[in-house]
Amino acid sequence: MELSKTAADPMPAEDRVSVSHSEPELVPSRYPLKIGDIEVLVVSDGVLSLPGPMLGHNADPSVRSAWFKEMFLPYDELDWALNVVVVKSGDRTILIDAGMGVAFPDLPRAGRTVQRLESAGINLASITDVAITHLHMDHIGGLLIKGVKERLRPDLRIHVAEAEVNFWESPDFSQVSMPTGFPEALRKTATRFLQEYKGQLQTFENQSELAPGVLITRIGGHTPGHSVVRLASRGERLTFAGDAVFPVGFQHPDWFNGFDHYPEEAARVRIQLLRELAANRESLVATHLSFPSVCHVAIDGDTFRWVPGHWRY
Ligand SMILES: [Zn+2]
């Protein structure tokens, strides 16, 4: 009952957050783990229903549809996971990406980050830093929900690569493959975000240490300023890869994602990152890998193998 109500939410987008957070959810959609001394909480923002072929728009259609079948995934319209992460290290509480928000009404099953942080007992005012992997709307929209900015601390620091901020002054959409309306919505959301939060932005060129063992590093590809967040403590490691890795990226790392602005570079960056994660034997969490997304990467011949994480409870 609740599920179908959520799927066809008739409420105006602006009201959705305040109304639904009063009702406890059947599935809390949060998953805690520890990397050494660093506390990590993966939170689902919801799902994005998007065309399956967007996961590999340069792939041979028959090979592509065979992959979907093999993975038991629907082809025409697929629910992409949308994960954000909260990291506590030292005296910092860092939100990594902020989910979809409510600015784009065509994706009404996402946008739950604020509500789910609050039900996890995380007050918005306790967040000291936000790390932004890139300025696509499904990664920043949560901070644009009405009333959110007022509840964040005035000394909040928002970390984003300088190259990302520069890119959105005149973004290049010539190599993407997105449904109609997306380029315009992405452009608008990024511009609005940069305007609203310009006083809080802390840009970095290639790398910045946000807290003990928490490093944000620009890798580019998906967007020129796309960054990953790497955690290391007491010999344990985890990388939040943002949009550098999609579910198809292990077996077909050279498939172009429809949201990649520079798909060839994105594929190069993805292969390099997956090789490194496999060699380090570290954990991987990525925005659009099925919740809670915690997994490992193994080498499999010329490509990679996805190894789901075991639930540690
Ligand atoms: Zn994304």
C-alpha cells in the first residue's frame, strides 16, 4: 500500500519532504559501517527510473540487451539506485553528495536524503562539510529543497573541484545521451546551486584533505571536475566513486554512460580506478550501484568482477 502511494505521489514536490517524514518508513534505507576509526553511513536518496540503454549507449544493442537479461534487470526502464554517504572523522561530519531534491518532478521516487538523514538522527546543523563529487542535479538537489539552506550551519564548507565550477559556466553536452529535458534541467540546477552556495564553496585543484583519513580527489571523465572521496584508517580503505562506476562498469568498463560528458575519458578513468581498487582490495561505494552498494572489485581477465559486500551487523 505504502509503496504504490510513493510511486504515484500526487503531492506537489515542495510538500513531499515535510509530509512524508512524519511517517516512519518500512525500510529505513540506511546502512552503517566502519572503516578503521571512521564512521560511514550509506543513505539511499531513492531511485531514478531511466532508460536501460543509457548505461551503455555506445554498445552493440544485442550485447547490451543480453547483459541486462543476464543480470535479471529490466531493459526499457531501469531503477537506478541513488546513494549518498555521511562520514564522521575527527570533529568533522561530512555529507558526500546530497541526492536529487525536488527540483525535477519527472523523478519523484528520489529526493529522500534530508528526510532519511533526520530519521537516522542526523541533524542538518551537525553537518560541518559537504563533499560534492560533481554538479549533476542528482548529487546536489537535496541542498536546494526549500528550507534546507536555513537549517545548515552558516560556516558549512562545501568542497568541489575548481574544474567542476568552471565547467558549468559553459557546459558541453555534445557527447551525452540523455532523455529530453535533462540537459536543460542539469544546467539550471548547477547554476542555481553555485549561486545559492557561493559563500560556502571551498574549491580545490586536485585534492583536499577534509578530515583525518578523508581525501577528496579529482579524477575527471564523467565531468571535468568529477571527484571521488577516499577513506583510509587503521589499514582499512573505502572509496566513494560517485558516477565513475555504474552497475555495468565491472564487466563492460568501456561502455559509455549517457550522463558522461567526456565518455572516452570517463572509461579510461573508470578502468584505472577499478584496477586500483582491485589491487588495494578496498571497499567501493558508488552513487548508482544498488543500495547499500558496499562491494569489492576483482580482476576478471581483461575486465572486472563485482563482489557484493557481506552484511556486517
Ligand atoms: Zn549521478
